[in-house]
Amino acid sequence: MTDPILVEVEAGLARLTLNRPASLNAFDADLAVAWRDVTADVVARDDVRAILLQGSGRAFCAGGDVLAMAAGMRGGADITRLARVINEGILSLTASSIPVVAAAHGTTAGGGLGILMCSDYAVVGASSKIGSLYANIGLTPDLSVSAQLARAIGERRALQLVLQDRMLSAAEAVEWGLVAEAVGADAAGAGAEADAVRERAEQIAAFWLAGATGAYGQAKRLVRSQPSRAFADQLDEEAESIGASFDTPDARARVAAFAAASAKSSR
């Protein structure tokens, strides 16, 4: 049996590949469980300092596998249980202090939006399409879409997506702030564009790994966790975090190097 998620950890980078290409990496029960378990394992590893999330085949993620739902789910309670399993993986990634980049080529739809927004930096292909489409089959948003989409692009634009069957172009997704970059405009074919997306995502991850990875991770944690705190509490959390960061060997070396360079340039 083919693993529903492929995992590779190398030089601090964990590559997680959704691996149901025939179903556009849509979630069935097996993928849901694998997603929950893999994400929990990866964020707990001491040797992982950055995560790259991608999909195999022609698309990033088409959300839930509607055919599997129709064939194997006895009722709404089964769907709720499945969503909660996937949500555990979403919480693992978003609550962690490890930066996540998504290489989201092809189509992202439905719950795939929630999986995309697990990333802290998203790269898509120039021909990618991104949308909600829940209501097309009579369902409501899940997998963090109602929680994260409005934060990412604003309430009015989020409503435009969930109340229409609109699919955003890559350029629109960048303009709206849903993703960071669209690449591969000059690529010859979908495969070449997917390669360009993955290459750019690898570059983002390499930038984190070559730099102050711990500080990037804590900055991600501060931003991600802010909605759960009052403003005054967030200020206190920031103060605590920067103090803790200053005491790390990495920060002390970087601050000393910056001070030495500044002193030299002022002579």
C-alpha cells in the first residue's frame, strides 16, 4: 500500500508530501490519520527546523475526498470525526515554533485552503487556481478555513470566496495576500511549473535554515498565537520572547557580529 504522506527529513528540513495524486491529494480517512500522526511527529523532532509542505501529481490539495465521503461515510457524525482528526494536524503545524513553507502547485480547493494556510509562506504556480467551493456540494467550510481565511485576506474577501464558486487566479491570490508568490510563468508545461514552485519553496526553506532559524520560528509563534491574547498580554509575551532569544548562543553571536561591523564602519 502506498503511503498517503511521504516524509523526508534532511539537514533540518522536513518535506511532507501529500501522496494521493489520483484524487488530487484529497483527504480520505487514511490520509487524515497519516496527516495527524506525521505532523505531530515532525514538530516534536529536535532535528527539524523548517517544514516544506507539498502535494504529488497535478495538484496541491482538493480538500476532502467527496467520493470517499459518499461511499464510506454513514452520516454527518463520521464527517465530524474525520475533520477533527485532520484538525489535530493543522493545530500541530500552526501552534509549532517551526516555520512552514507550502509549494502549492495546481489546484487548491475546499479544505485544501485550510491545509495551505497551515503554511507561514506559500508559493503557487502561475497557473494555479484557489477557491472554496464547499457550497457547490452543500457543505460548509472546515479544516480551519472559517478561522484562518478572514485573518489572511480580510472578512469581506473571505466572504466573497465562501459565498461564490469563484476560483482565484495565482495573481489574484498574491494580490489578496493569500499566498506570497506565484512562479513558473515561463515554465513549459504543468510539470515544469510544479518543479519551479518546489524549487522556490526549497529556496525559502534554505533561507530559514541558513539564518536565525530559532528566531524565525519564535516570530511565527508570536504572530500565530496573538489572537488568543489581549493586547497587553501580547506585549508581555513579546518582551519575554526577545529576552529569551537574546540569551541564545545564536543571537549572542549575531549581535556581537553586528556590533563589531557597526563599530568598524563608523571609524
